[in-house]
Amino acid sequence: MFLTIPPGHGLIYGIILYGMGILILALIIRMFASWFRIDERVAFIRFLARLTDPFITPIRRFVPRVGLLDVSFILTFVLLGILQVLLVQALPAGW
């Protein structure tokens, strides 16, 4: 099974690692969907929008679009990756 928690790490570690990983994957899929102009009326894209909008919307208030490119997706991706690493590093052993 590929979704295993490494030895010496606990459940909280797995929740942070895989939960943030799923969120980052959803963000990447939504980013490509926006670049290829896939309509948000598609049920899967609408689900991804509901999942990722709480993270993208605050950044969009401060970061404008650069031409046709929405840089807020990239910045959100980087910030979520940094948050994931910081949370995993902050956990004591066995959590």
C-alpha cells in the first residue's frame, strides 16, 4: 500500500502530510483548469474551487494578475508547501 506513514511517525504526521498533499494536488489541477479555460460549471472543477478558494482568495486581494497568468495559484502553492514543511518539522517524534 502506497499511503503508509513512515516508521517513527504518528497519525498527525500522516494527516498533515497527506492532507496538505491532496490540497496541493487540487490546487495544481485547478491551476491548469484555469489556464485551459475549463468552465467552473463542471462539477469536479466546482468541487476543487470550493476546496481551494479559501486559500487562493486572500492572496488574490494582494497579488494582481500578470496578463493572462494568475500568479496567485503559484504563490498559494509555494505557501502551502512551506506550511506543510513547517508543520511536519514542528511535530515531536511519534506524533
